[in-house]
Amino acid sequence: MTEPIGERQMQSSQFCCPVVELRQYALHPGKRDVLIDLFDREFVETQEALGVKIIGQFRDLDHPDRFVWLRGFGDMTSRAKALTDFYGGPVWKAHREAANATMIDSDNVLLLRPARPTSGFSLENSNRPPVGSEEVPTSLVVATIYYFADPVTPDFINFFEHMLRPVVASLGATISAYFVTENSENTFPTLPVRAGENVFVWFSTFPDLAAYENYVASLSRSQPWRGEISTALMRYLERTPEVLKLSPTARSQLRG
């Protein structure tokens, strides 16, 4: 069951965003930079002008032909209107053939909501570089996806906050946000989302890839992680977690 729209709108004054799409695109070989150049130039401000928040866009370091991005909305109703306006508008019509030519599949989409009213992204102190920026940040954003047989319970969220989070934070992970599945009906069915999924997704940031690798090594040596935390975590999960190592593009607002 999702919280009332009024509560979600209250969240948006401090955190982005009450509804978030995690979008993973499979691309034709060698086309990722083509899509990123087009996206960063044409699809950021033009979506935001319609009420969409472009949270971040990334290269998946483990998959050279995968583009990952995040966008947010105030609620499911405003999502429907914003997407209708954008995909029916002049900017998408002018560039859709070029964008679609880079893609094999764009249906790998998780629809999410913050697990707590204060667990969404806070972007107030981060500025997006202007159009034409080329410097790619060294930072790394890591998305960890946990899969469950049933909807995520408050018990698991408490486990994450009070047991798992302190350990990973002590070893170098800066946790920026965490979400659960948004189970509302897809209000823009022209773009499919993954139905029937029960996930918990948490995002962490690192100064660079070396810092992340040091963190992973420390995690493997951590007695609490190897012991009670891993044992408890495996009891909750339906299958092996998915980890996305994401390098922000030059214009990504979420960058760590």
C-alpha cells in the first residue's frame, strides 16, 4: 500500500523524488556515447521544463553497452502528464529516431518510491554542469538491488537502517537514498515498467573506483558483514542481489 499523495508532495520540498524510475537501456555495440551526447544535450532541460526531475545519467562500468538513468516525479498523476507532454512534444519527435537507433531494449525499468519519507535523493547542494560540459567526474554511484518474493516489509527496512547501513557506512560507503517498489498502476503504459517485482534499492557513492574497490575488500574482511548481517540478509532475499557500478556522465546531477 502506498502513502497518500499529500504526504508524497510534502516530501518533495526536501527530497527528490516521491516517484523514481530506474531505467536500464541495452544499446547496440558502440552506441552508448552517441546516446549520452544526445541525451545530455537535448533531453535534460526539456524534460525538466515539463515537471520531470532528471536525477542522473550513467555509464554502467560492467556493461559497455548499457546506459542507466534516473528520473523523478511528484506523484503518479503528474508523471502521466509530464510523459505525455514530453513524448508527444517537439523535442522527442525531432530526436526520437536518433535515440531509438542506439537502443536494443528500453523496457528494463523499475518504478520506485522512497522507503521512508526522508530516504529519497537530496540534490539541493549539487549543481548540474551546463550543456556542452565534457569533464566526466571520477566519482562512482553504486545501485544495489535486493529482490524479494513479497513486498518489502518494515522489518527489513529496520534491518537495513539499524544493522546493514552502519556497517557499510563505517567501511566507506556514503548512502544517498533507498527505495522500495512503487506498486501503483503504470500511469503511462506506452513505456512499460517491470511488473510483479518486489525490490529494495539502495544507492551509495564513492570518490572514485579505487575507493569502491577498497570498500569491497574491507567488506569481505568484515566479521559483522560475513557473519550475522549476511546470514540475516540471505533469509530475506529471493535471489542474488544485483549491483550496478555507475559512472556519472558529464552532466549528471547525481555524482557523489
